Amino acid sequence: MGSSKVILCLVFLLCSVNFFRAFATEFNVGGDKGWVVPTEKDDQLYNQWAGKNRFKINDTLRFEYKRDSVLVVTKEEYEKCKSSRPIFFSNNGKTIYILEESGLYYFISGVSGHCERGLKMIIKVLESATPQSANHTSSPTVAAANVANAIHGMMLVGVLIVGVFM
């Protein structure tokens, strides 16, 4: 009976994490255009996009790009458009980045000259949950699927609780 309770606690913990993640939003960085060098030198293009959205802990950013990269860097590296030791690096063309804590995140392209031409962005993650902006790019279908997954997880926990104590 003791090992059953340990297993139950582990399952409950895992389901709880998924329950709270279900209310996170996935944002497509840059909307339909994705993570691309602006056609005109505009170093505020992506900051303007970010300013139209509200980001909270556990939201995700989806970067879609070709022959480029995404780096998370310090404020100083952001301002210089250069980093020799980024906090995060990806160049797979479809990068997902989870905003794990509140505060400022600095993103730049790692391809020479792209950051200077405007392929950079600052994201501010809010400390407390607030309603999402109408400008986020997550679909209602994705949100409904996330809620359904959370409900499914909680039902699984309920079934396990009944099974352990019967």
C-alpha cells in the first residue's frame, strides 16, 4: 500500500504541472511572417509586435525561420547585437522557447548583420497572470485542446485515487 501512495503522489504531481501549463499560450513570433530580417532597417519591428501581447510565465514563443538562428542574450549583448556565449541558442528553423520566469528576455539573430537590420526583440514576462491580449496568435482550437488535456489529466488522477483507496 505504501508504494501505491508514492506512485499516486508522483502521478498527481505530473498531472498538476500539466494542468497549469494548459493555461499557457503559444505565440508565433512575428505573426505570419515569422522570425525574418525586416525589409527595411527597423530595429523596433519585433518589439512593436511584442508590445501588442502580454506574456506570462510558462507561455511559449515559436520562432519559425530559414537559414537563421535565435539567441537569448544579456541586455548588453542585445545592445551590441553580438554574443559569444548566449544563454540559449537554436538554429533548427522551428524553435520553441518557454518563458519560465518573470522579467525581461533579450532575443537576437545569430547571423552576422541580421540583428543590426532589426532581427531582435525584448519580451517582458509579467509576474502575475493577466488576461491575454487580443493580438496573440494562439488559436481557440489550441486553447481548447490544452484545457481538454488538463481535464483529462485531472480525471486520470481521480481514477488513480479511487483505485488506490479501494
